[in-house]
Amino acid sequence: MREPEAPAILIHVRGRARYRKPGRTRLVRAAAAAALQQAHPSGHSEWTIRLADDAELRRLNRQFRNMDRPTDVLSFGSAGYHDGKPRAVPHPIHRPDATSYLTSGTAGAEYLGDIVISWDRCTAQAAAGDHDVDAELTLLVIHGTLHLLGYDHDTPARKARMWAAQSLALKTLKITLRVR
């Protein structure tokens, strides 16, 4: 008897050359995979993570959230999950800019959505939190991935669940950070 096939994870990492550093793509993928474990997916999952600047996050935040300011991370999910559990009927995905960085369509994979992270906010928050930028990037990737999985912090109870999931994902990666 064959053992069940482990879920496959395909994470597209995009960004300008100035954000690249040896090992960074591996770090981003590991952080996303640690967050995905919080939902215990059974099938193949795929999503895109883009490192951008404050200007792009401000534009997207204004366009999709009516907030004219940059933010650290935005997630555009398929709304197929709620607090890490699959919904019976997923909502349609919001596609922020299909021509520039959306990658989807791998046969048999569930496309979870897109995450866009501001490298400017990432470096500023790392400095303010007195930790390295890779630790902050890890937190932002985990946070964004959890949003794709339907976690949110819009009520005290949901925030507690999301922060607990973030802490578990960070612990999996052996990273100690105060989750804010």
C-alpha cells in the first residue's frame, strides 16, 4: 500500500534585485510553509509573495482598502479559509495586478492568493524592534500567509487566534520575536 502523498507547496517569490540576498528566497518559503502548517492543508497549495516598496504598498492600500498610506503587508486571498479552516464555498480572489506579479494555474494546486510586503516597512520595523531584518521579514511572511488562510485580527478573539498561530509558526522556525 502506498503512503499518502505529502501536500506540495509552491511559493513564488518576486521582487526587485535590490531586495535579493543569498538565502532570502529560502527564508521566505520556510516562513510561508511554517504558517501554512497552521491550517493543515491536505492538497497542493500555491501562492505568490512579492517584496515591494512603500510606494507600491501605498498604491495598493489606497486602491483596495481606501487607506492612503503605506502598510507593511497586504494579503489578497481567495477567501477560501476562515481562521485556518476551509470554507464550504470560497469567495472569488482579489487580483491586485495580474499582469505584474500574479502567478497561478499550476495543475491541481489550490491558489491561495498574493502577499505584498513593503521592504521599506520591514527594515524600519526591524530597526524599531531591535532585531534583524530577516526576522522581521519572517514575521511579515507568516502574518500575510495567515491572512490568506483566513486569520484576521478584527476582533479580540480572532486576534488571539492569529497571534497564537504566528507564535507557533515562529517557534517552528526557532525564532523568538515579540508578536505585536
